[in-house]
Amino acid sequence: MRKGWLHFLLAFLLIGTGIVLMLENLGVIDKTLYISWGLVLAVILMLIGMKLWWDRVTGHGGSWMFGSFFTIYGLLVLLGEIGIITFTFGDVFKLWPLLFIYIGFGMFLGGSRKRFRVNVDTGDLSGSSSEKKHNNKKMHTVIGDHQYNAENWKVEPMQLWNAVGDYHFDFTKAFIPEKDTPISVKGWAGDIKMLMPENLDYRIEAFVKAGSINLLGKTSDGINRSTTFETPGYQDATRRLTIDIDLKAGDVRVDKV
């Protein structure tokens, strides 16, 4: 089983601390090399926090809230241990304002929005295609641009999330299988550009909290912009794309050739 670098770093830290403390107790080394348990625990808290945050970013579980809390708490204790600031383990209650920050971020990011559409032929109310469960390829990144424009690149179900960065999809160069392929692209800030071939059927649901949506020449910009479009043959097509886009801030542009 492969272990991450944080696992090995924590293991070496614990082993090294134990060796130093044992040598001190045996009188082999001088007490001037003493490492306080407060310092060790502060570093361990930081490592745990970083691990939780990194797992959340990379889509392997974790928690950005607990990860950031342990990282901040450990860092403050570490700075207190080395005398830069006045902060101890007992001062944890001084961090209660972080609750407001977490609640604010939660309100800003929001949960997964829920959309409904009415079938004009039957009048049935059903959830949008973005709510269907698929065995998707997931990719979570913090900062970076992503290009899907290589010759004959393979389209597959994807769930993409990027904190800050741009996406460029050129489906005119893609190999698109004979099935419904769901693609979800979400992020905080960035631009998303898609180029569609003439003979492809697709459905697009795009939401931008602050920015603009340009869908085949029709532009909508401002706050809480939402657009839904599907090609005439989408419902009966065997080869089609079902695309869900959600941005907090940025621009979405879809063109056809």
C-alpha cells in the first residue's frame, strides 16, 4: 500500500522525537537539545490539517474546514512555542471567529443547486440531467488551466472542479462514444469555453453567480445568470453530451462550427 509523503513525514517526526527524548533521559545528549511536547504536537496538528485539506482538494475525502482549522491552530501554537506570539493550546477558544468565516464560505459556495424542467409533451416534473448519478471521472484542482483540445481525445463522463482557472473544450477534435456522456464543470472563478461540432447533439445547463453566459451567440450577463439549451435531436440521440456548468464568477462561452 502506498503511503503519502505526509504519512512518512509524520512517522519520521515521531520516531525522531522519541529518539531525542530517550537520549536525553539517558544523559547521552544535553538538555539544550530538548524538544518540547507542545512544539511536537503543534507540528503534528499542522500536518493533520494539511493532510485533511489536501485530501479534500484532490477528491479523496478529507475536510477543508477541519483541515484549515487544525492547520491554523497548529501554526499559532507553533509560533507561541517559539516565542513569536503569545498563544498556547488553551487559547483554542480564541479561534471562535473562524465559525463565522466557515459559515460565510458555506453560504457563498452554497450547496448543489436543484433544477427542474417540465416535459411539454407529458407535463411531468423531473429532475434535470445534472442530478443523475454516473460513474464519473473526478478531478479536483486548486489553480490551473485545463485544455481538452488534443487530436482525437476521448470524451468520457467527468466531474471537474477547479478553484481558480480556465477550461477549454474542443469537441470538434474529440472521439465521442455512442452513448449519453455527462460532463460536470464547476469552480469558483475562471472562464469555460466549448467548441461544438455541427452534427453533435447535446444539452447544456449553465449557471454563473456573477459573470456572463454566451451560448451560440446569445449572451446573458449579470448576477445569478442561468441558461438551458438542448439541440432538437437531443432526446432521441444515442450519441450525445449532457453538460452541467456552475461558476461562482467568470464567463461561459459555447460556440458551434
